[in-house]
Amino acid sequence: MRLIFMGTPDFALVALKALVAAGHDMAAVYTQPPRRAGRGRAVRRSAVQAWAEGRNIPVRTPTGFAETETVAGFAALEAEAAIVAAYGLILPQAVLDAPVQGCLNIHASLLPRWRGAAPIQRAIQAGDAETGVTIMQMEAGLDSGPILLQRRMAIAGAATGGALHDALAALGSEAIVNALAWLEGSGSSNLTPRLQPKAGVTYARKIDKAEARIDWSQPAGRIERTVRAFDPAPGAFFDAGGQRIRVLRADLAEGSGAPGTVLDNELTVACGDGALRPSLVQRQGKAPMAARDLLRGFAIPPGTVLSWPAVSG
């Protein structure tokens, strides 16, 4: 099929590679404009842009679709379908209607659960037993369009945001290739678009950086899941001795006390319900290390009270 691809980060790149490998004709790739990033604030292209340009696929980087010329240029590509994956820009109805088969979105959840910006992290935080990907026909509402197909997978007990991201990116790339085979008439005949049920709708709000500071007033189980959900980004942390300590892994532990209170010499911390023991941590500018190694040269004695946000994220 003649396609337009619209995506920006690594999650989207996995799908783009799969579509090209499947033999689809990429009329153009749309991605967000290069931005300054990192300590040096160098201008960086998105993962999608860098890969597409390396293979001579036309790339467009509009800042939005408010301009009539931008929409007209999109329509002029005469694509059969547009594939959207973590693009990051709102598409007006004129763009959604331009391709013959409309715009298909690869969403990293089992819609209608976890509509919105951060479905992978919110699923882990909530303790969901499973998740998956949805190929959806896009409409004006937020992730509310008809479902073309879904693929399910279990969430492992030790799953991190990074590991689940990679697994869902692979699952999504497989699903979109299958969906397009169906649209071409060569795939399964029982994939009928269906409206999303009204029951079970939840929203995965965008992650605020302030949420990365551990809120010790929350239950220990919730904090442990947040540690995993925010690995590798934005990274859960607490402050002690004037330094930021990032928590990469943590275990539920026995103990109770005022939230944020260090209970022993193993860095067990009382939470709103139960206790948590960070096991893998990282000081600013240092390599990750076991918590016991941190404590040999960086004192966080029992009785220390670790602060948390005034308003929970």
C-alpha cells in the first residue's frame, strides 16, 4: 500500500521498519521537528527522522496542522492510509479524512483502558496483569476510535517501563502489518471494526516530572510499581544528604512507621502502608550500585525522615 507514516520516538521506529520490510511504499514520513536535548543542548533529530532520511524516505517535520498549506500537502500525497504511532501532534479532521483508508493508530494498551499519553507506565503503576496493543481507526476524540484488532500480552511481575515498551513496540509492529494485510484483502476476514465499549474507559495522563520524586505516603506496593514504571524515564528518586538518589529497583519489606522514615541499616523506608527497601540505586554522577554499597560511604541512618511531594503525583 501507499502509506504515510507519522511517528517520533523509538516505539514508532519499530513499526516503521516493519512496514518498510513488508514492502509498503512510504510516500512520506511525518515526525516532530528536531529539538535541543542533552547537557550540550545539541539539536537532535527524532529516531524516526534519522532512520528515514538514511533510507531516502521523504521526511516532513511540521510544528502543527493549523496551516491550510500543511494539510493540502498531506492530502496531495494521495496515500491509501496513514499509520500513526506516538506522533505527538493533534491531527485535524481534514488530515484524518485525507487517506482513502483513513488514519490508523498503534496504541500501546487494550483500549478503552488507558487512553492517552502514558499507557505503558500507567498499566504498570496500576498493577495490571495484562496489556497489549490496539490498532484503531482514528477519529477526533482522544483514542476513542473503532478498534480494528488487538493483541494481548501478560505483564511480568518484574516488568519495567523500558522492557514493556520494547515488547509492545514489537507486538504493535506485527499487529499493524497484519491489519494492513486485512485492508488489502489478503488477511483474516473476521477482523471487523468495532466500537469501543463505554465501560472500562481509563485515562493515562502524561507523566509530570514531579511524579518522579517518591511519595512515601503512598502504599509500598504502589511505590514499587512506580519505580519499575519510571525505569528508564523519568526515573524515580528521593533526596538524602543534599543529594538526589535514583531508585532503580526496590523490594517490599516488613516494617511500619511514619511515612518516609528510614527504619534500619538496610535502607528500609516506611510508607503509607507497609515498607519498601531500595535495592539498586544511583547517586548523581555515579554508576548504579547496590543499596548496601551506597550505605558504606553515604550515611542514611535509621530515624532519617525522607521528604515527599506536598501533593501526590
